[in-house]
Amino acid sequence: MLNQLIIDENNMGYIPSMGSSFQMNETAKEIISYLKNGDDKDTIILKLAEKYNQNENDIFIDVSDLLTKLRIYGLIK
């Protein structure tokens, strides 16, 4: 389902086949982009920690939270 997600310039995500929409922030949008490119959780954490000069443990919590929400919405397994 994640590949069907379309994100507009206002960070609204749409899944046309489900008729669902989601509001997200820039970081969520970036994480979803990484997922669509095939990056796994650990790679995403490393990329974000490096890019934003943040502790990997802090990034881990944020990425894990988003992945849990994406699972709840049925966008990833």
C-alpha cells in the first residue's frame, strides 16, 4: 500500500484506492520516501541521525513510532 501513497506539497498523503488521507510532517514524509526507495529501518535511522546530527537512539524512537502507525493504517507489513 505504501507505494500507492501520494504526498502533496502540503504534506497530505492520499491513497486513492482506499479513499484515505493522512496529514504528516516533513520528517514523516522523508521517512516514507526512504521506505519507498527500499531502505530498511536501520538504514533510515542512520541517514536521519547523520543528516540532522542527532543521537541514533532518539531517531530510533521517532522512526519506530511512525512505522507502528504505518502498520496500524495497513500501509506496511
